[in-house]
Amino acid sequence: MRTLFTLLLMLSAAALSSAADFRIETRVYAAGESEPVSQSVTLFADGIAYDFRDRDHRVTIFRRGMGSKPGRFVLLDTNGERRTEIGGERVAVVMTKLQRWAALQDDSFLRFVGDPKFEESFDASTGELRLVSDQLSYRLVTMPVANEEAMKELRSFLDAFSQLHTLLEAGLPPGPRMEVNRVLARRSVVPVEVELYSGEIDGEPSLRADHLVTWILSQQDRAKIDLANAQLAEFEEVDNAQFRGKPGHVLALDHK
């Protein structure tokens, strides 16, 4: 099954000729900081998303599912030359359990992230989108998406990656970010600036992110994808616990 998935990743262009190809470069800043705390480049090609985080020697490859079938991740450790696979259905099970747990907590913030409710406003003339609550709020500057297929690719990746990040970092339920993704898709826009506030929108954001979106891939981008696909085929496959590389510390999805 895993070998088959690898072949499907490498040969998917033939089956997904209508997929959109584009790139998003992201820089994330902590409050009051001028240097980014995180940088990434995400390339979308032939129905597959490739997220490159060079500082962490990590490439995450995501292929969205077809119909009711969930998507699937492959994580590459370019320093250790290892790879591991994570099925979307297993991620979804963990997220459902996490959401149910949050809903039963006494803490109002935990209940909110388990089932977020925002007051939404959108200025079509400026592209500014606000999602506001007394627990957590977002201010986004957006631009129209290039086409419907690009929106599908982006929404699928953002939802899946938000859940994966929660899983890998043992974080809080990704409900707020998932709701942002839902609103972006409904309005057919993509974010170019994002500000996250603790509580309502006032003062300095807790985090901010800049996104440079380009609706075409360069030759250098194609070369990065080719290298990632070669590494996908060549790297040693290990289980999730081995990939994490910390004795006694396994990914949440390894717990039954």
C-alpha cells in the first residue's frame, strides 16, 4: 500500500491535469519582533502540496483525498534522510477526540477552540476580513483567488496541515483556524496578511504572518519539487516514533 502511494505521488500529474499550480511563501512573526520565528515555502503542483521548512530540514508532502477518502501526508527529514507516512483518517480520529475533550472542559477558552464562534465582517473594497470573539480574533488582508481549483487545493491543504500541526505539536484543537479556512473558501479569497489577537482586535497582535502568493511556479520551484520526489523514493521509510527521534516520545497518532 505504501509503495503504491509513493507511485501515485510521483505519477499523479496524468490523473490531475486540471490541478492548479501556484506557490505561497510565508513568514510568521511574534509580537514586537522584526525577524520571523518561522518561514516556509509551499508549492502546489499536480494536485499535491509540498511544504518546505529548510530551517527544520523538513518537507511535508500532502495529497488530498478523492471523494470521501481522506488525504495523506509524507514527512521527509532531509538531514537524516528518512521519511514517514501519516494517513489523514488517523489524524481525523485524533482531532475528533481532542475536540470532544475540549467541549467538556470548564475553561472557556478550551471550549471555544473546540467549537469556535466568530462575528464576521468583510470589506470587499479593501479585502479586509475580520473574525472576532472575546476569546480569539483574526484580522486578515485578502485577495481574490486565481480560480476555483486553486481554492480547493488551498483549502484542503490548510485544513489538513492545521490538524497535522496540532498533532505533531500536541497543541489545542485547530477549530479556530479551520473556521478561518472555511470563511476564506466561501468568499473565494486567499490571505496575504494575517494578524492573531488574544481576545478582541485591539493593540498589538499576538502573532502576524505575511503570505506572498504567486499563481505560477518557477523553474527553481519545479526543481525543488523534483528533488522532493526523488527523496521520497530514496529515503529510508521509518515509523512515526522513529521519525520523531526522541526516545519515549511518539506522535499522538501512535497511541491507540
